Amino acid sequence: MHTIEVAGVEIDTRHYVNGQRLASPETYTNTSPIDGTFLGEISRGDSDAVDAAVAAARAAFPAWAALGPKKRGELLNKLADLVEENVETLANIETLDNGALLRSHLRGVMPRVAMNIRFFADYAINDLHHDVFETRGHTNNVSWDPSGVAALITPWNAPLMLATWKIGPALAAGDTVVLKPAEWTPLTASYFADLTKRAGIPDGVFNVVFGYGSEAGAALTAHTGISRISFTGSVPTAKIIAHSAADNLTPVSFELGGKSPCIIMADADLDLAAEIAVEQYDNAGQVCLSGTRILVHESIADVFADKFREKAAALVQGDPRDPATDIGPQIHQVHFDRIKGFVDRATAEGHDIVWGGGPNEELGGLYFRPTLVKNPTPGSEVLTSEIFGPVLAMQTFTTDDEVIAMANGTEFGLAAVVVSGDRVHAKRITDQLVAGTIWVNCFFVRDLRAPFGGSKKSGIGRDGGTWSFDFYADVKNTVISPNGWKE
Ligand code: ADP
């Protein structure tokens, strides 16, 4: 039995290698975070599975690279069409597998998956600059050549969304791909592999190996047959991957964690501020970009806190398949316990837990109440560690210098949110923030043409537009002399 029925479709639980399914001798159990339902036994990738996948991707590389952006673009656009036709199926699979809201998957996430593929396919054709420079009569021709096999390692919080940020540009650039999705959320990657087949993507161009990070992931990132490693996940795992990449000098692109500030200025529209603050609980707090440190100006702190409390109290927690639900479960018991550990320690240390503070006993299982910790002691772990759950901290400030120091005072630099009613003042603040993305009076607006990534420990490199191709392609300059021609 190598298939399971999920959301009304058959999903293969084996790796996808060279257009075929490949089983490993061992499996691991996959359950739904919604209610612990058993979903299936998934192939537990080892170095044999990884070797097979990399060999297939290497064999498929020359022909895929030679196709050129236009022909690749046709196939990738077909793939995007198929994703669009299957939005409902993909949304249902993902919600069962990772517990994120079905309504978000239907309306936002899965259409964006199609867009991720389409955008980069079209970008490679229309927008990559093939610059030409003259140097004393010599011509410099810049080209973007395919680089080989891209190893993609992805997390569980937005599985197919984050995978296609990488798959899109890698395939459009002419690389072939081996994807290792997170062990807790393998299912949409398997269904997506079937869609690549139906789209006519040649065998071996796209491969998936399931399994644990320390096994399949480690074997893949240490492989000598890959040309790129793109990883989204935690800082400790990034350090391990950086070590194995160093042995082969494999270029890496890392999008890591965050502990982003959400700054509410004295001049902010406080209704908007409360709306934005409550959005930081999105995806049950399992969002690397979340502004988990709410920094609010002392003069408006009480009024803001009342508005924020009202909005937070209105959040509906429950089954993510119910359209009324705002906050679903955490991904897994291991992760739930980790979040609970942070909150239990904060409680034991006497921090002021304004709301939430523990599991939702009415719902049981993996449902953790949205939590707010007020004025934690500076330096405490709720202000410095990425909790990756529905746990926000709130602090007050009085001066711009103070809030800049607080905002920049962690090892992370992924994102920042600023809510202000004064453009000049807002710019003064954003100019001094260290972060890959800053949202002013908004949150989560993402244009695929724009750079995306983290400063400091939040990452290496940027995704989006040309930045993605900078990484996946081998950028080449050919210098042509005016001399020596026989014509
Ligand atoms: P999280 O703590 O959010 O689960 P991780 O960084 O551990 O984040 O996991 C993100 C991805 O990295 C997953 O696909 C996981 O399997 C993979 N991973 C974990 N450890 C390793 C490793 N040693 N080598 C390669 N990949 C790994």
C-alpha cells in the first residue's frame, strides 16, 4: 500500500524520482495536527533515495538546460494552470497535513503557488537583464546560465507556498530540482509531483525525497552532485547545513527565523494598529515574519492595549476547516511542547501574562491559546528566541532612539512592522531599522519582483525577481574583442 486517500484524492507516499515512485525500506508516520488522525506511512528517505534523486536530476539537467527559457516557460505555465485547476484539492490536502486555515489556502495560498511558478517562468523570458557593456571596443555579454541540480529544503509552516518560491525560479533558470519537504508535511509535495508529470515536465527534472532532516536532508545537502542549496528553516539547522555546504563549497541561500518588531508610534491610527497587531497571530503564530515584539509608545499604550485586547478576544480558535476559524492547531506535539515550555517558564518567572498562557482545554489536542506577555524583563527569552507560536510580547518606549535600539536589539533581522500616521516620522524610523522587509501600516504584502530575505542571523541572500536568478543561475560574462575575426 503506497497510496493514501486524503481529501478525496490518492496521494503516493513514496519518493518521486525520475518520474517514477520509489519506496525506501523504512517509513515514518504522518498524522494530522487537526485531531491527530493517522494520515499515512511515508517513505523515510536515506542516502540511497537521495543518491537516486540526485542522479536522476543530473541526468535530466543537460536537456532541461538546453530547452531555454521559452520552452521551459511553456511547461511551467502548464504546471501553473494545473495548480490553479486543483486549488481546492491542494488546499484541502495542505490543511489536513499542516493544520493551517482552509480558507487561507483556498483564497490566498494555493493561487499564490500557481503564481510563484508562472511569475518566475515569465520573468526568465521577459525580465532578466542580459546586459551588454562596451569596454574599449570590447563587448561584455552577461548571461544567466543554468547551474545544475538545486537541492531545496523546506519547512512545514507553509509547505507548498515556500517550496514553490524555490521551485519556480530554480526550474525557470534551467536547474533541475531535488526537493526535501519537511517531515511533518509531505503531502502537497507528492501531489505537486503528480502535477509536474501531467504538465509534461520531463522525468528527472523535478524530484522529491521525503524523510527526516537529519537523514534525507543531511544526505542531500552533503551530496557532491548538487550545485545549489536553498533552505528555509531554523538557525541551528542552517548552521549544520552550512557546514556540509562548506565541504563542497556549494552556494547556499538561507531564509531563517525572526523575532521581528511591530512598532506602534504615538501618531498611529490605533484601530489600524490593533488590526495589524492581531494579524501577528496568523497561522497560529507559525510565521517566520511575524512581528512578535509589539513595541508601543508609552503615551498611547493603554488605549492601544484595550483595542488590541478587544480584537484578540474576538479571534475564533478551532478546526481550520471551519471558515469561521481564525486560529488552528500547532503543527505537532513536539512543537506544541516547545511553545508551552516558553510560556510556562515566562509564567514561572512572574511575567505578566495578559491573556492566553496555555493550551485551549476546551479543544484539547494541539490548540494553544493566543497569548500576550506584557513588559517581559529585558533580555528574557520571550524577547530574544523565536517561539514560532501564538505568543506575542508587548513593551513600551518613549523615544525614537529607544525604540530603534529595542527593534534592532536581537540577533535576527527578517522583518519589521511600523504603524505611524506621519510619513516623515515613519521614514526616520524605517531608515534605521535592520531588516530584510519592512511593512509600514500594513503586513504581509509581498510582490515577487521585490527582494525577500533576512539580515543578520535571519538569512543569507535574497529571493524574488532577479535576486532569485542571481542564486539559481550561473551568471556569466563573455568578453568579445573587436579583433581576430576572419569575416
Ligand atoms: P523547524 O525547527 O522549524 O522544524 P528545521 O530547520 O529543523 O525547522 O527544519 C526545516 C527543514 O530542514 C525540514 O525540511 C527539515 O527536515 C530539514 N532539516 C532538519 N535538519 C536538517 C539537516 N541536518 N540537514 C538538512 N536538512 C535538515
